[in-house]
Amino acid sequence: MNRNSSACKGIGVYLFLAFFWLVVGVLAQIFWADLERHAIVRIDRTIGGFVFFVLFSYNILRWRMARGRQEAIDEHNDPPPRRRHADQPIDSTFDFSDSDPQDEKKKDPPAT
């Protein structure tokens, strides 16, 4: 993945927001009694928790979908492997093909 692209940098924001809403939701549940005294509009604790859970889930889903989309784009845009040009000679130092059987007979001394 191209880590320098602006789209890739934006994907991290979704993950940050997801954990931000998770922490805010947990803290809101812990300190619900104190927050309820200062609230202008009173709501039930369950509804408040559900709203924070929805915000957390939405941002996790956005992060996962954006990450999968970016991986698919990167995979699609990878350059194809370079082919060896036919006009280039094969380097004999890197030729690991089997040698002719006649050459092997010349190398091995006869068994006595």
C-alpha cells in the first residue's frame, strides 16, 4: 500500500474516530449519574450507550471498507512483471540448466 497517498492517511482517521467514540461511550456510562444532573435533555442510559455504540460501529465499518478498497486499488495498479527482452543474450554465469550427458561422461573418471 502506498503509505504516502492522501487516501491512505485519511483511513487512519476512521480508526481514530472509532476508538474515540468507544472511549467517550465508556466514560459516559461510567459517569452517567454526574452527566445526567447537568443534562438539558434527559435521555435513558441505554439510549446514550446505543448512540455511542452506533458511532463506534459506523467508524469501524468505514475504516475496514476504506482499507479493503485501498488494498484492492493497490493490487490492481501494481505494474506487471517485466519480461526479458529476446534481444538480450542469456548470461552464461546464471545458466543452471543441466549439461549434456556427454560432458558428464568426460568429467567422471572410469570406475576401476
